[in-house]
Amino acid sequence: MDFKEKYQNLVEAVNLELDKLTAEVDCPQRAIYQAMRYSLMAGGKRLRPVLAMAVSEMLGGNYEEVLPFGCAIEMIHTYSLIHDDLPSMDNDDYRRGRLTCHKVFGEAKAILAGDALLNLAFEVMSDEMLKSQGNIASKAKAMSIIAKASGVSGMIGGQVIDLESEGRIIPAALLGKMHACKTGALIKAPVLASAVLNNASCSELEALESYAENIGLAFQVKDDILDVEGDSSLMGKPAGSDEANQKSTYVSIYGLDESKRMLAELIDKAVKSLCIFGQNAQFLKALAEYIMIREN
Amino acid sequence: MDFKEKYQNLVEAVNLELDKLTAEVDCPQRAIYQAMRYSLMAGGKRLRPVLAMAVSEMLGGNYEEVLPFGCAIEMIHTYSLIHDDLPSMDNDDYRRGRLTCHKVFGEAKAILAGDALLNLAFEVMSDEMLKSQGNIASKAKAMSIIAKASGVSGMIGGQVIDLESEGRIIPAALLGKMHACKTGALIKAPVLASAVLNNASCSELEALESYAENIGLAFQVKDDILDVEGDSSLMGKPAGSDEANQKSTYVSIYGLDESKRMLAELIDKAVKSLCIFGQNAQFLKALAEYIMIREN
């Protein structure tokens, strides 16, 4: 099976599970499900759950056990986008090719939909822990990894640095820290959580951590490059928003050519980290390459 | 020890633990801790963690084990207030006698501080699960109870009903549903979570559920009464906001006298639910009475 076909199969499994986890129930609160699902089911690359599933398969596990954790991370990712797009934050009108959540449902409901998705992520993970008593400890560990990655020492922390940095030029080290938190943490989390759920050894964990850190940073460098030379119609959001918002980016600090060189180097490092897994790492290696050439 | 003294002791334990859990670290993200702590450490009754601790003591446990779970609920409660106060929600300027979070830190940081507190609640509970392998299953169950209570089928669901009901008169049944979700769920959660953590029997759980449901509703009825005849300086927020926001309340639907009668009846039921615990229930009974006579 080629990479794209395999990726698409995993995405379909994710979409089915997300659909199931947010099935609308007929209750007075159903109005909020529409806003949650509007953003959650708007497509997207599903990179985070796909990573969790791919790691699981590489380690010889089956992906059903990690799927709910991957979906929980996708919910956290989606809530962060909804809140990030709000007028008082980035004030974005478009996301994934459609109007942002608050543009359709209003600010109040968008805030609540974000809150609800973050909360649902933990409901889903709690449910998983109650399902099987046998491996409850590794599930607890996986949840802890995800919780830390999305909190102040992870994603939210990155957003805070971002917010504090707007309109001024920040040192390269702080830019690195910002992205390691804002984007990197939630790309590393599915990889490590899945590794823990599959009882990975120390050396496997170390290799996967290096892989995840490199693709996480690569993902952000590519985002910055796309914002300069990407095609708005493919990205589903307007290019050039970083410059308009006076954001420090890899391109603004290092220039376009150097950013592209860094991107290639990061992908190369990511691929090399996986050598201990031999042939089983084929899909994850292809996934790293895909991050480099993606157009949205 | 009299009720007030005992309550105050428990509040102090809660405040110490909350302070510890949100100790500012010197990192680029520290700016967010100020906003989180501004709202979290602003006082408040700490009713939810106190309930968790009191249930634990009544059941013969010590309160240290339930304290982190109680504090997690207090964080969830506080985040919900921060988001509820936002301009696009209730647009409130004062809370607990001081300016609301967004008035001091701006909307963006208030949204993030709320997100961070919700997330931190689950970080804290995950950490607790990793600490001891022995009773990890009951900790998972407690966390699941709390997660459900704060989500769409609980608190957030109640906020959605509230939002959808603004400016129109709603049926009494829907008002009841709204409060059972919006306030009730997060008052019931510490009681049930603490009961589960202390391996309560079925009949004990049933009795405590009845207690919690009755005080939860009583708490809201009292809130509605206070909004009409409370003293703004004691409440730390202006009275009369329900009427100004055209909200349906117990007072607007049933009138002041009938609301007071309902309140007394609910407290009476709550107290009677505890009869199976005999003398050990003294503090929780006094707590129910306190809800009826509180002035803030």
C-alpha cells in the first residue's frame, strides 16, 4: 500500500471515531454539538491521531487502543484553533477553507465549544481508563503526557509566548521555545503516548522522542514557509497573515532559503532517528517527508 | 470545634494546596500564571473542595487524598467563572469583590487563563493517578465523574441552556435542568468523587447523591434570592444582574416567598439524606444549613 493510501485509511478511521465520540444527542444542550462538530469535522490533516496510530502499528500493536487517545488530542488541537481564531486572539475569519467557528456560531458559543472539546478529550480518556483494568497504569501515563503537553508547560504556554511576542521581534531562542511548546508539544504527545501504551523500551522511547521533536519543529518551519509562498486556496486560509500580524517567524528571522535548508535538515534528522526500527518505520519516515512537501 | 472554625480550617488547607499547585515558575510562560492565580486565589467559598474533604472525613478517610481532586474541581469552577464573565458571555466587571480577569489582563489572556485552569485540573488528577498504583482504579473513576460533570452533559451543557435562554422566559422544567447542569453537576462531583475515593458502599453513594442534588439546587435557589435581596458589598458583585440580563430565575418564575419555601425544603431533604451516617454527618448537615443562610 502506498503512503497516501495508507494515510487516507488512517484518516478515515479517525473521522469515524470522532464522529462516534461527538454523536449529537437529542437534549437541550445539543446546540453546542453543532459548533463542536462544525470545527472538529471540518477535515484537517488528522496528523496527531495518525501519528499515534502509526507508532502503535510500528511497535506491533493494533491501532484501536490508541485511537481514542489520538482523537482526544485532535479535540484538544481543534479547541486550541477555535480559541486562537477568536477576535481577541488572532481574529481569523477562515480556517480549513470555511468560516471560523465564532463567525458562524458567535463568540460565546465558540468559546464554549472550545471548552467543551477540551473537556471531552479528558472524558474520552477517562472512559478508556475505566474500560480495562489491566493496562490502566500505562493509560494513566499516556493521559498525563497529553495533559502536560496541552497545558501551561506545553501548548498553552506557547500561545502565551506568542501573545506576548506579537508586534515585536523576538530572539531566535524564544521563537524556538514558543514553537516547541505551541506546536511541538502536541505533535510529540501522540507519539510518546502511543509508545507508552505499547510498552515501548527506553531506547525506543528516546528514538521516538527525537523523531517527534524534529518533525514538530519541521512542521512549524514549513507552516512559516507556507505563509509566505503557499497557495491560499490549498491552505484553506489566507497566506501572508504572519506578516500582517507582525509575527516573528522562521522566515522573518532566518530568511526563506535558510528556513528551507533547516526544514530539510530537520526531516533528515527525524528519518535517521527511526533507524532502530528498520523496515517497520517505513510509514513514519514517509510521514516526515510528507510534512516537508505538504501544501496545506 | 464549631462549624465555622472547621470550615475555615478546610478552606485554609485548600488555599495552601491551590497555591502549591499553581506556584509561579520562572519561565517565558509565567505571565499566564498571574492571570490564573488572580482568579483562583481571589478567595471564594471553596465549597466544592470543602465538600470533598468533609465527605472523606465522614467516611473515615483522611482528606489529603481527596484534596487534589477537590482543588481540581475548584480550578474547573474558577475557569468557568472567568469564561462566563467575558464580554461575549455575561460581560461582568466584578467577581468576588474585584475586577474580573479580562478587565485586568485583557480578553485574550483571560480566555487562555481559563483554558489553562481547566487543563491544569486534569494535569493534577493525572499526576495523582501516577502517584499510587494501588487505588488507581478508584482515582480513574473519580476523575471520570469530574470530567463528565464539567462537560457537555454537565456544567458546559448548563451554560449552553443558559445562553440559549437569555432574554426569554423558559419553562420551569428547563430551568431545573439548566441549574442541575450548570451549578448542580459541579457540586455533586466532589461529593461523589470523594465517596468513590473512599470506597463508599452503594447505600452510602445513594444517600450522598441525594444530599448533593438537594444542596446543589438549594445553592442555586439561594443565588437567585441573593440576586434580588442580597447585599452587593457582601456578595462582591452587583445584585440585580439577573433582572438586568433578563434571566429566568427561581424568583422570576416562582416569586420570592415560594423560592424561600423551596430552599428550606431542599435543605431539609439534604439533611435527612444523611441520617444513615449518624453523628458523623454533623459537619455536612451544618454545611447544608450554611448554604441556606449564606450572604455571599
